[in-house]
Amino acid sequence: MKRTRNLLVGMLALGAVQTASAQSLDKMQWFNEPEKWDIKNNTLTMTVTPQSDYWRISHYGFTVDDAPFYYTTYGGEFEAKVKLTGGYKARFDQMGLMIRVDHENYIKTGVEFVDGKFNVSTVVTHHTSDWSVTTLDKVPPFIWIKVVRRLDAVEIFYSFDDVTYIMTRNANLQDNHPVQVGLMAASPDGKGFEAKFENFKVKHLADQRRLEWLKKHAE
């Protein structure tokens, strides 16, 4: 019993250490690298590739998988967040976070410019894509997006100040499988725009099932 309690304490301590960690942009890699991009002071700026996007089949009848995505690979449970600033111009200009298993299974979420309005937008793809939007009452100079992967689901939040977060969606994602997580931008109808990603952080979360097991068996 003592050993199990020590394991529980160790797991909680490890979670506290991991909470403080941040993802280095220099150690990530490109999928569909744009022509122009730069990293400075842990900030990624890019000129988004014109007429690029991620979508599969449903409603529109086409599949595209060609927008810039700068990512790293994580297993287990984690939280990721980033500050987004974009010079959106054309309908459907978008930027945010993406979590990707493969070309048929991914979630992208962030800001999308639609009919002159800013929306918190999420596309969930499991063979075919769906799309949900939350229209913002104001046009913020920037916005924070956060995703939390727990077990077989991803919770999606946005914030104007990195303090108060509002949940917009809970979506299914394959459990117990490594995923690519990172920064995505697309300009499906446009000629591209300038996108800036600041303070990107990914932190591991202690495995929920393991913590529950340890807690149960420490009694």
C-alpha cells in the first residue's frame, strides 16, 4: 500500500512539473510548408498558402489536404493552446490548432472569417468532415484557442485574455494513439494572408485512468 501511495504522489508531482513545460517551435516540422514563414522569439509567422484547406467529402463533395500545418507528435493526454493574430481578408480565411491522426481523422479549430464576421470554428473529420461555428459579437485584435485531450475526446475552448475560457465543443478522437498537434492556417477561397501564432504551449496531462486506478488502490 505504501508503494502505491508513493506512486500516486509521484504521478501528481510529475503532472505538476509537466504543467510548466512549453513546446519549442524549433523542434517541430512542416506538413505542406508555405513559401514564406519565420520563427522569432518562439513566435511563428507565415504567409498562408492561397487556395489551401483541410476538408473531406461531405456537403461540398471534394477532399483537400494541402494547407500549412506546423506540428509535433504527442501521445497520451495533453492540453495545447496558442494566441492567434491574423490579417484575414477573404471568406473562409482561418487559423488555429489542429490535432491529426491521419488524412481521414483530424480536428482543426480556431478563428474563421465568414461573411465579414469572426467565428470560432471547428471542423471534425472522421472519414467525412463536419463544421460548427460560434459567431463572435466583437472583432478582437487576437484570440486564444485551447484544446484538451482526455481519453477519447477533445474539449475546445476560446478566450480573449488567456484567463477566462469558454467551451465551444467536445469532439471524439481516437483514444490511446499518438497524434500530431500544432499550428494550422488555410485560405480556401483567398490569395493568402498573414498569420501570427504566439505562446504555443503543449503540456502533458497525467493519464486519467492511471490516476483513478492509483487512487482506488491506495485506499
